[in-house]
Amino acid sequence: MIKFQKITLTVEFYREGNKFIAFSPALNISTCGDTLEQAKKRFEELQQLFFEETGKMGTLEDALLECGWKKITHPHKCWKPPISVGQIQREVRVPCPA
């Protein structure tokens, strides 16, 4: 029997032109939609597929470790995702195309 745990997953949303992008740094996956609601729905589907497919392929542990997750063994086996501790916006100089 497969055990499940609930975690809090950070999902960031961006607007690029007329598209909305949903991105999770903790899983390094992203998707998009024509509306914010569509991007949210597609992300829910994508994260479910991520866990299903990596589980079927036997690569879930490797994928999570690569994304910075920690395997916790006490008091029971479970996963701890990387925790977002902040976000800043910073002005930078970027060269313009020639």
C-alpha cells in the first residue's frame, strides 16, 4: 500500500505577453495557460503527472533529491521540499540587442 503525505508547494505565476506561466521551483516544472485560472488548473494536472510518471519509472527519489528535497526518516519516512525563504526584485543593467 502506498502512503501519501500532504506538503505545501510554492507555485509562482508570471505573465508573459498574453500567457500566464505557472512554475514550481521545488519540482522544477512549469506550464502555461491563456488565463491565470487555466494556468493553475494545468499546473495541478502537471504536478499530478509528475508524481505518477516518476513513480512508475522508479525515478521519483532521484528527481526529488535533484530538486533539493530531503528524505526524512523520523518519526516515519516522508519528504521535505525545499523552503522558499523570500523573493526580491532588483534593478539590473541588461545589454540591448545590436
